[in-house]
Amino acid sequence: MNGESLNILQERIAKLKADFPEIFTEGKIDIEKFKATFSTDINTNNERYVMNWAGKVMLLKYCRSLLLPHLNRNPKNQ
């Protein structure tokens, strides 16, 4: 992470601390308190559109095997 990204993250955490101090314990976000505070806004529904078919994993492995030699090519060895 560069310094700018870290500053943005720190700013967002500071804003959360100001707006929702109850979700912090010892200066860090307490996940259980976060869940309790936002329980009605958390989507726990795992239903999503998924495309699966027999042989999908093998096809993806095959496609990667064709691409990897080209992606890992070292220009010094050409």
C-alpha cells in the first residue's frame, strides 16, 4: 500500500469511530459488535447466479495451461 491509500483508510476508520464508536474495542473494529449494530443491513443470502457445467474446472485449468507460458515469458530470454 502506498502512503495515500493508507491515509484514506485511516480517514475512513476515523469517520467510523466518530459515527459508530460502539463498534470499536481497544481502537479496533470488533466484528461481533459490527454485526450486532448492522445486522439488519448485512446480506446473508448466499443465493447468486452461478454458471456451472460438467468439465468447467478442467476447462479452466486447460485454458490457464495455454496462457501461463505466454504470461510468464521473460523478455531477457527471448
